[in-house]
Amino acid sequence: MKKETISKVTEKDKKVKLYPDGKYRWVYELNLLKNPTVLFDVWIVLAMSVFIVAIFIMGILFVTGDFEISMLWGSIINGIIVLSVITALCIIGYLVYTLMVGGKYVVLFIMDEHEIVHKQMPKTVKTAQLIGKLTMLAGAVAGKPGMIGTGLLAKTNTSLNSDYKSVKKVSAVRWMNLIKVEERFFKNRIYVNKEDFDFVFDYLCKHCPNATIKN
């Protein structure tokens, strides 16, 4: 049995392409050290939790009549200490996770008229392998659209689907090659290289009728 050859991936290979089944697909290799958006999101959630708990406690003290102005400064100091500890733990945990997955992970994005899908591939899947499968199936899918979801392309650790009708906000973070597609209760991260960034961003803006746009 011949071993599958994995050619060097070029920027052209990573471009957004329209496939015969009417769906756009592209592969993005996220470097977790150079693009720490996951770390920022986790930190923001934890920081907001600390802030909400602090406000809740201060509110109880105010209602019960036990609140004193002198407590405010102490609460600020304690909050800074807690945030410092949380920040340190986030960074340590993030670095451990980064080492576990080899510093990066590969994502397959699928975009059509109704939704956009973010598929995080297992760490054993390489960018060149995934692009190779897409290239081989591009011709075959014309006659059998279902084939595009088979084999390697079906493997996934995490899959996030964003239905355009449910999207409330679409925002661009260009320096991170990131488009945030936000619904009421969760946020989808869409990564795309700068060459195709405007195309994907404009496409999502036009297809999300209920979304606020932030460029």
C-alpha cells in the first residue's frame, strides 16, 4: 500500500473556494501562541464573573445596611488580587493546553447560504492532509454531493454551527484574522486569511439579517 504523500501547503491552498455542492470551504491553521484569541475569551469570561460576584456582594451589604465607604477600597484591592491569580492560572492552563495540542490546531470552515460551520479537527490531522482530501473530493462531489462529508472531513473534535437567522452580531478583528459570529448564548470564531477576509466578512454581513455589524 502506498503511503499518502503530503505536499507543502501554500497560501493559495488555504484560500476560500467554492465547491460543486454550492458550499465555500477553507482550512485555517490556528497558531495558539501567535493568535491567543481563545486565551482572551476565557479571561474575559472569568473576569466578568469576578466583577458580577463583587457587585452582588456589595449590593447585599448595601441593602442590609452593612455597607461602608471604607469597604470599597478593600474590595478593589481584593478584586485586583483575584484577577491577578485568575490571569496567572489562565496563562498557565493555556500554555499547558497549547503544549498538549502541539501549539496549533487545524480548523475546517464550511459556509453556505444558510449557515457557517466551524469544525476543529483532531490534533493528528495535518493541514496538508485536509487540503489534499478537499482537492481530491472537489471533482467527485459534482456527481455525489454527499461524498464531501466522508472520511477525514467528517472527523472533528468540536463543531459549531451558526444559523444566520439566529446571529445577533458580526464583528471583525482583523489583526487576529478573526470574525466573531455571535448568537444570543454563544460565540462562533471564524478564522480566515487576510486575502479572503473581506469576502467572508461581507458574505456573512449580507446573510445575517438580524445582526449588528461591527467592522
